[in-house]
Amino acid sequence: MDAMVTARMPQGKKEAGNTILYELGTNPSQFINDIYDYVITTRTLPFKNEPETIKAVDIKKALDFIESIPLPAPSRFATMTADEIRQERLIARGLATEADFK
């Protein structure tokens, strides 16, 4: 035997929701049945924004992955200022000499 579920909402919300449900290939009755099935199966609400519990094993996996990423070899420019880099490049291209920067 089927039972009827009744809910109150603004007419506009009902019409907008029904339109979208039909576009998605379902109807209000099937949607409500699906929601009830979900709640019965999972014993949780489908739309509740609860923070995820992060497991220690997942944190370990993430940290191991980060540690496995090779770091690039340090560049000789790593400790230079932008001006020093520009000067060295100009000198290397023959466009300036050391004396030009003293």
C-alpha cells in the first residue's frame, strides 16, 4: 500500500523545482522516493554540509606524495637579486661589462 507525503512550500518554488526535475528525467514522487531511499540506506541527510573527516592514513599518503616530488636543482640565480641577474645576462650577451655596473 502506498502512502502520501505532504509538504508545504511556496508555489513558485514548487513550479521551479518540478520544471528542473522533469528536465532531469524524473518527477517529484520519484525524487522523494529516492531521497527516502538514500536516508534509509545511509542514515544521513544527502544535502547536509558536514566537514569531511580526514583519516590519518590519508594525511600520511598525501605527505608521502608531496615528499616524493623531486625538487628542481637550485639555479645559480636563486640567491641573486633581480638586478644582479639582469647584469649577468647583459654581460653574458656582450651588451655590458663588469665595469659598467661599478
